[in-house]
Amino acid sequence: MPEAEKIWMDGGLRPWGEANVHVMTHALHYGSSVFEGLRAYDTPGGTAIFRLREHVERLFYSAKVYRMAIPYTPDQVMDACRAAVRENGLKAAYIRPIVFRGAGPAGVAARSGPIHTVVAAFEWGAYLGEAAQKEGVDACISSWRRLAPNTMPPGVKAGGNYLSSQLIAWEAKDNGFHEGIGLGADGHVSEGSGENLFLVMNGRLVTPPAAASILKGITRDAVIRLAAGMGIETVEQAIPREALYAADEMFFTGTAVEITPVRSIDRLPVGNGKRPVTGKIQQAFFGLFDGSAKDEHGWLTPV
């Protein structure tokens, strides 16, 4: 990870190397953290953060589910995100707000310890490699399933959920793939280790519904709305594994991965290798940041 100069922690900026926690921090022992990932882009109008408010609102929702009272307002956390980018002199950045239980009582259900809030910003390029957005990536179905309903809430962006993601990603990479796709407890397609998944079938977008143990991604929502603006229908439905092999096109979405095509699944090529629909979606999405598309939804917040 490329280090920046400063991190916003518990109300102010401090040097990167001094943003430390105690080894008895509750989150280290029990996974009691919630977080977000955002990107700031170097646009013709200056550095701007993509869908800042929506990300911060989801952070507060995640914290609510896990009974963590964030000691700041959403506006203060948004200001911290902007400050973390601005004060580090970054034109483009990945932004990581995280809220977690600190050192206090040792019990798993302890609630009386401090709640820490941190925002880091740093340079981070293409998540699955620099060539991925043009050439596509190779994915596989993982032997690891996603979280079953009513075990842990997959719609909450909690640190503990990503232990499942690590197993999916490691298995995929150990077997020569860029990324893995997890099935839900019912055997239907869920999501990648850290991304939502879209299929293109007969000109329509098909994606797993919220009930498929997915995180309802903010980039996922943006794709659905951008597609609607271009007259492309999106269907949210249960997807059996074999439907992946019938897709004309396929792509991942997420803050880190942005919009990345999938060129093969389980070493079977996706469609005929052409991606006209994916290309249109990419053009509309990245056009928000290079100035070729108008920000009609008000998704860009200047730093």
C-alpha cells in the first residue's frame, strides 16, 4: 500500500505512521469494524469524490446494525474524507473510512469501549491489474459459499464479512484466476470476493438480487441507473451457475474494481469476446470523470 502523509483519526489529521491502535482493540479480536471504499477522481473541474454522501450514509447504516454509535455527524465524516484527500495533495485517490470498537472490555458482546473513526486516502490503481478494464479478467466459481441469510448480514459492509471474501479470492488466485465468484447458500450466483456481478443476455443486464447474499453496491446502483438512461433494461433475479456460461458478456462492478469485464468463467470464454454493452456502460461511467459525460445525477462532490 502506498503511504500518504496523513490520516484523519478521531477528529483530526495525524502522521500516517502515528495512526495506531492498541493490541487489545476489540475489532482485532472479534472483527467489530465497518468500513467503506470510495474513489476520488481527477476531473476537468478538479478532484471530486464519487457518490460521497451515499457511501457515508451506508457507513452509518452498517454501524447502526452493529450497535456502534459514530461520534461524528455524516457531514463531519464527509468533511474528513475531503480533508484526507486534500491535505495529502492527492488528485486521485482511494478513500477508506473505517469505524471500529477500540480497547475496552474483553467480552465478545462488550459495548462500553471507545468507538474509533478513521479516514485514510492514498493512491491505488486498477484493482485487478492495469489491463483488466480493456482486456477483461479470468474468473472461477469458488468452492466457498457466501454468507447464508440470518447468519451475518451480507448487506452490511462489515470487516468480518470479508473473511469469506479472502477465502474466495485466495482460492481463485492459487488456481490461476484473477478473481473468484461465490455462490449463495442456495447454490445460486451471489457475487465476487469484493465485487457485484452483471451478465449481459440478449441485450439486457441480469444481476443477482439483494436476497442473494450480496452487498448492494453503490457502483452497482450507478450502473443500473446509467443503463436505464441508455434504454438498457436491468433484471434482478436468481441466477443459476450454468447461466454464467450462456452469458453474452459479463462484468464486475465496485469502487475498487470500477467496471471490469470478465473474459472467461471456469476457463470457458464469455460469449464471442465482444463487449458492446459493457463498452457502453464503461463509457458512460468513466465519462463522468473525464468530462465526456454530464454528471446528471449530482454524483461528484468537489474536494
